[in-house]
Amino acid sequence: MSLYFIAGFNEGVGRVPEIFELFLELLIGNDVYKLKSEMECLALFVWSLGKLLEIYMQELGFTDFLYLYAS
């Protein structure tokens, strides 16, 4: 089952060429392409955003603040 079929993009268009699906898989990565639900995609996005924020805050020197806030 293709990503387009799951997302509903393929309705009325016919079969999406396999080469385009391969390009899409390489473009957005294997992990995101193989997700089975929108909630998994959202969870991965939120987790990635949190990790980026954590790295950014460490660069600014807010590590002590984050530990105090989390506890």
C-alpha cells in the first residue's frame, strides 16, 4: 500500500508511478515513509522538535533552567 493511498492523494488519479514513490521515500526518509498513521508522524515530529529545542537551549546555556523546570 503506497503512502498516497494511505493519505488519500491517489483518489481518482490512478496508480502513482513506482519511481515517484521511490523518490518520495528517499526524499523524506525511510522512517517517516513507513509510518502507519498520522499520529505516529505527529509524534515523530514533536519528538524531533523537542530534541532540536533541547540542543538549542544547551547552546544558549539554559541546561540548568530546563532541569529545574522539568523537576
